[in-house]
Amino acid sequence: MTRSDSYAALVGIDWSDRTHDFCVQVVGTEAQEQGVIGHTPEAIDAWVRGLAERFAGQRVAVCLE
């Protein structure tokens, strides 16, 4: 089992057929960022690339519902 502090962020995604709600929590903080991702490959790709850039290639844990 990997400890949560070995990740830069914890992400939860509520998957749907039209949009996907997400919540991002940076490890070590209590602030949460919430938003919606469109249901297109381009929107998902842009969002994931943004996470990779934001966290500079560090590990990000993702939980998909």
C-alpha cells in the first residue's frame, strides 16, 4: 500500500456520459478544487496534461467512480 504523502495530489472523478465532475486536493493542504471536464477525448486530454504540468510530473492518485 502506498502512503498518500507519496502523491502530489489526490483526484476524485465522478464519470458520466456527458460531463465528468472532479475534485483535486493537493497533498498537505485542506483546499479542494472542484470543476467539470467535458466528455470529449480532447477535453480529457487537456485536463490531464494540465495536471501533469501543474504537478511537474509528480505522482497523482486518481479515483474514478
